[in-house]
Amino acid sequence: MFNNTRFPRAKKFWYMGKLYDWNHPNIHVMSHALHYGTSVFEGIRAYKTSKGPAVFRLPEHVDRLFHSASTLSMEVPYSKEEITEVIKSIIKENKLESAYIRPLLFYSFGNLGLVPKFSPVELTIGAWDWGAYLGGKTEKGANVYISPWKRIHHSQLKMTAKLGGVYVQSAISGMEARSLGYDEAVFLNLEGNIAEGPGENIFIVKAGVLKTNDKTESVLEGITRASVLEIAKNLGLETHIGLMTKEDFLEADEVFFTGTAIEITPIIRAADGSNPQAEKKEYTIGSGKTGDITQKLAKTFNGAVRGNIKEYEKWLSYAGV
Ligand SMILES: Cc1ncc(COP(=O)(O)O)c(C=O)c1O
């Protein structure tokens, strides 16, 4: 019934207390979330380490799942401790050495009025082997498209929450960028400043200073973002948090995405499609190659997530395989 070719090593998923074969259909087609996007989710990675798979910053991801749930007035049917244990067990169950993990809380079937008052909140968690989000672009660098669609504003929805419905905008803009031949989209916000990618934060480097924005610019303050800021400080880099204009972005020495799925991926070219009335202009960012600071941060990040740097082992939760 389902085509599993994109998830070759995902065998079982967890749903409301039980494991099911990956191809097992089990939610009602009238589930509230399917119709209205009333779901919240997390994207988490586990990495192969010498002590078995380790989940990166698991408590922070579980906390954020609960924060997102509160935005949709969800009563989460499991505790943080239970969810943490299920995440570890699902890695073991699928015999994964490294994994992308997707917990999803959603309003299930009960009623289809816009207010899900009779729709129970359900939880499912899947894990599978997922390589680099943009494939070879993680090394080579990405060519991005500054979207004409402005990011949903923080005065319109709580953008610090991972709300399923918000990702409709991400999916549309991601598809648009790819259909025009770019690797990924970049959103400006309603103020016209740089916001974020469809599922990524953005950093720029100018004259040796590392800069990123925060939630006041309508972005999800990512867990990778926080990790990169901490690594940068420990490496003695000057960091700055504040708004980034489109010009700051286009004229930066280095630019990169951060995110659980994309990890640290340089942006080396950009096309400005932000004004649909104007001709689309193409830009090379910095030297058009991965910059030194990006490389240095990525090297430390990649070592940290794999348990190779003692100072960052505090970020790892071993799945105990
Ligand atoms: C919209 C958006 N911004 C930023 C990020 C990066 O967040 P994190 O580093 O926690 O994955 C994500 C991914 O979760 C996202 O979906």
C-alpha cells in the first residue's frame, strides 16, 4: 500500500504505545491535523559514536515539543521521560547506527469543526536513516532563492513553535525554489530583513564576526543555532545577534544554514526573487566557496555530534544499543 523506497531502513514506527510495521496504515483519514495542520513535531538526529548511537540534545528537543504543543493547547498524552525513552527505543528497534527521528503530536479524529474539542491528541514517533538533507551541497555549498513569500510574522503566530500548519509555507517555498533550479529557499520577514530557510536558520560572517538573528525577526531559534553560537564562543569568535538585512546577507564574506536536517551547510550563491516585479539578480556570496569560519565551525560541530570532543559530550544522550 505504501511506497517505502525513500525509507529503506525504517522498519517500525511507534504509535500510542505500540510498535507497528512501517507500512501499517493506522490513522483515520478524518483526523483533524490532516485537514487543518493542527500538529506539532520535532526533527532530531542521532549520530554514530564509539558508544553506539547518541541522540543530539534530546532534552532540548523534547522541551521544544512540549512548548510547541502548548501553543496548540494540546494535552500531551505522555510525559517527557516516556517520550525520551521511546525515542531511544525506536532507534534500537530499527537497529539504526544513526538516525533522523520524528516525533509528531496531532489532533486525531473526533470532530472536524475548526476547534478540535473532541479530537484526541495522539503521538507517533518514527526514526530512519537519513543522510545529508541537501546531499553533496553540504560540502560544496548551496545556491539559494530569496523567496517572494515573506515569512509568517511572529505577531501572527508563535514562530518559536514547530506547528505543522506553518510548514505549508515552507513546503510551497521549498518546491518553488527547486522548480526554479535552486537548492533551497530563503525567507525575508515582513520587515524585509533576512528571516530563515524553510527549515533552517541562517548565519553570516563579515570581517570575522559571526552573526545571526533571533525570534524577534520571525524565526525558530534552532537547537543547532544555539550549539553553533556556543561552539563559536568557545573557539574565540566574536558573535553578534541582531537583524540581518538582505544586503548584509548578499555582501557577507560567508553565509551558512544551520538545522538538524541540514546540519551546517554553506550558502555560496543566491538569487534575489524577493520582488516579483523586479528582474531576478544572481549573486556570489563571498569567494563562492565554503569559507574558513564555516569550515572551522562545521568541523567542531561534526566532531561534537559524533562524541569526539569531550567538552560537548554533555549534548549527547546515548541510546544504549
Ligand atoms: C523553520 C525552522 N527554522 C530553523 C530550524 C532549525 O532548528 P534546529 O536547529 O533546532 O533543527 C528548523 C528545524 O527544526 C525549522 O524548521
